Amino acid sequence: LHQDQDRHHPLALGHQGRCRVRHPDDGLTRAYGRTTVTATFDADLDEDARVIAETAAAFAAKKIAPFALEWDQTHHFPVDVLREAAELGMAAIYCAEDVGGSGLSRLDGVRIFEQLAHADPAVGAFLSIHNMCGGMIDKFGSEETKAKWLPALTSMDKVFSYCLTEPGSGSDALAAKTKAVLNAEGTHYILDGQKMWITNAGFADVFIVFAKIDGKDFTAFIVERNTPGLSVGAEENKMGIKGSSTCQVFFENCAVPKDAILGEIGRGHVIAFNILNIGRYKLSAAAMGGCKRSLTNAIRYANERQQFGKSISSFGAIQYKLSEMAIRTYALEAANWRVSNYIDDRKKLLTEEGKSLAEASLGAAEEYAIECALLKVAGSEALDYVVDEGVQIYGGYGFSEEYPLARAYRDARINRIFEGTNEINRLLIVDMLLKRAMKGQIDMMTPAMEVQKELMGIPEMGEPDTDAFSAEVKAIANMKKAILMVAGAAVQKLMMQLKDEQEILMAVADMIIDTFMAESALLRTMKHAESEGAAEREAMVQVLITDAMDRINKSGKTAIMSFATGDEQRMMLLGLKRFTKYRMLNTTALRRTVAARLIEADNYCY
């Protein structure tokens, strides 16, 4: 953003003048009406960030939300509407400004995708894939490749998609069988193979296709739709996100020029895995938007629905559901913002060290690949919980397609499969963490040894710390000790066999996820300890930590009982009990406090 511009003029996001986000005082927001924007934003947002977030919310509220149900029912793909989003700079959010992109931060991107998914997750999926293709070309393309493709991508004169998954290679992407063979003249690669579950395929003009040159070198190619030998199958009859296009794509003797290669031969996996990191992270942002939408719908329905002479929102069973939905949404938002800032800060640091923007972007995404996988799991499962309980609050109406929770329930389910299944991502969390530890990139050994020493010693019985949030800070520290104890012992006992003990790995991953989410919520709450709603946010964190401790204890037991025996097992179980203690609280009263604010606001308000 050009921060020195007058606040009453449009703030240009793209140097070519076609990618713009307008100030709230300008015509866009006036036309949409500020009353249509129900999104809540962090009080710390600066003016430019608020412009971006409010514009995305206004566009989603005016141009997407009123038509989302119709698009779902008619399987309509609103390409014309999405081209309007491109005029606002949403077609190339992360591409550099010098190539026509918006050049926004990851945190700005989170807020944009949250608002799009808040209105319609199908639209969010469309723009996510298009933006991911832009990121691939911007970060890995030659100057000639960028000049050829990015102008049409940033304006959305051409719609982009990418083809990775195949019938026989889903989670195991590198097992792809699509082949590329150089022709006898040495001018073209001949592609043969089949891709499936390709988002945007029904109307995409350009595909980024991953294939193996001579059956071995995994490589990315840019292929135009009208290339002879490329054909697109019928639309899939999907459970949800029916307002997005999903088809198979076939390649039969499909000749593409040699210069259609994106990046380097044999380095396609680098492109694919880096983009998957960002895809996982954006999915979590979209899930956050879905959580807020469905929770707000549930609150309003509960306030309006009368049974036994009063609103069902007055009943404790409903208040429990609303509060838990809010707590998971609050923690997810805190974690998304936290990781966004991590990535943005890392990118800035790498740039200052002399890295190019492309190198800095890739390095930052790779640095926080663990957190991206973690957010994908946490976001998709938080959304699943919220929509499921939303249907329950609606009762029979929740089962009817005439009410919004039925579609939300269907749309949410894909998120645990998209961008690598949650099972794969759980395994990746621990795998990446242990690999970094073995390479010396992360020191896990020193703190693990300290935990072992603490277990062998007598527990300290010093004076209790009475500072604000001291019990919560200690609880988070103990959660980390529990992880180090269990993971460290598993590595020592099983060594290389641990990679095959998926139940243990997934239990440790769950401990890590619970800890990261609880810590994120606590950090956010401490930051805003003096602002409005502080008491309710503190209540949310206390409930979250109470429940997380129970889950960590259960996950830890599952892992310990899988590999430890005898005295080692007994000692570790005692240690787990010590590390998962938290103060005894009346969580029912705390939940009622959280729910009361939601019910009064008639909206998600945290």
C-alpha cells in the first residue's frame, strides 16, 4: 500500500491501476452500505489494513452472500462476480506489485479469505486456487514466464487452476503417473495422464500441471486449456461447495512447448509443497470465516426460537454449545493472526538480509510449514464442530436445505480432506518437527533433558504466583513439558521405528495442536487485557486450557501406553499427571459468562 496517499482517495494496491481497494469513505462502501458489513476486526488494525478488511467484507456482503444459496442450488459458478473481485486486487493478493499483484501481507490475506468464506466458501475456494497459481508463477517463473502470464492472471482475464491430484496419488502426490516426454524434434513435451478433483477446471483457461518427465523428474508445466489433447471431464456431483467447479482433466498426446516448464526440471515437488503450505494456511483463514458465519446464524436462531415460553438461548444446554463454538473460533482466530505475523516478520527479515521477494516469501512459508499444517487441522476441525452444533441448535430446521446450516454443514466437510488430509497433516507436524531437531535447527534435546531432570526431582512448593494470568502461563509451560516428555521418550525407545507408529505420532500431534491453540488464545487475551470484553475473553481462555489439559492427558496416555512398560510407564504417567494439572474452576459459570455476551450481541462479538 502507498501509505502516503490522501485518505480520501483510493488506495492503490497495484501499480497498473486495475487492482484497487477503496477507502471506506469512497464509493464502493457507500454503494454496498456499511450496515451490511457484520465482520469484526482487531482494534489494533491500522488504517490501511482496515481499508483492506472492510472492503473485502463489503464486497462479500453485497456481491456474494445474497446469491450464495442460489449458486449452490443451481451449481452456478459466478466467474463474472469474481472478475469484479479481481478489479479490487483479489486475484493476485500475494504477487508482487511490480508484476501487477497487490503485494499484500499474509495477515491482510487472512482477513480477505475470511470474509470471502464468510459469504460463500465456494467462492473462497475459487479465489484461493487462482491466487495459489499466481504465487507459483511469481515465485518460480522466469521473467519471461511472469511477463507472459501474470497480467492476465492479475486481471483475471484468464482463470487459472492447478492439476496435482490423480486417481492413484492423493496424499502421496509424488506417486503421480502423468508423464511428459520430449518429442523427437526437441521442441515440445508430450503429456499423457489424468488428474482429478481439480478446482476451477470447468472454466479455467490455464492449468499448472505436475507431471514426471520420462516418468521420473517431477516437473510443473503451464498448459492452456485450448491445447490439443487436453480435455475436461464433467462436473463432479459433490457433497458441498457446489458453487465451485470440480472436474477431471485428461491429457492425451498433449504437446506443450519446452518453455512451458515452470521452475526447474525435477523441482516440481518444491513448487507443489510450498504452495500446499500456503494453501493449508489459507484454508484455516476460510474456516475461521465459516465459523463466524455459522456461529452468528446459530446465536440469532437461538435468540428467536421460542420453546417452553422463552428463547432457547436462555437454556444452559444451548449456552454450552454457543460458548464452546465461540471459544474454538476465538482460539482459531488468535492462531491465524499469530502465524500470519510470524510469516510476515520472517519475510521482512529475509528481505533485509538481501533475499529477493520471491526467495523471502518461499523461505518464510517453509519456516512455518509446521504451523501451516497445524492450522489446517485445527481450522477444519473447529469449523466441523461449529457447523455440527449449529445444525443441532436449529433442530429439525437445521436438516432443511431452506436454512443456512444445512449448506454450511455440507460445505465444511471437504476441509478435512483438502490440502492433504488431516491425518497426513498430523503426521507431517511431528515428522517436520523431529527432522528439524535431528538437523540441529531446533534444540529439543536440552529442554527434554530438563524435563527428565524435573521428573526425577521433588516438585517445587514455592509461594504461589498471584500475577494476572500466571496460572495460565504456567499451564502452557507444563503442556510443552508433557509434549517433550512423551515425544522424547518415544524417540529414545523406538528410534527409526517411530515413523511407522502412526497412532503415537498422531497423539503427539494432538498434544502440539492443543498447546499451540491454547497459547495463541492466551497471548491474544493478555494483549487485550484492558479492553472491552476482557473478562469474557479471560473466561474463554480458562475454559480452553481446562479442556485442553484433559485432552493432552488423554493423548499422552494413549502414546505412553503404546510404547512404555513397567517403571518407565509408571513414572511417565505420574509426570503426565503433574504436567496436566490446572486450577479447579467452575467452567459452567465461565461458559455462561461467554454465552451471555454472545446472546446480548446477537452476533459473534469476540
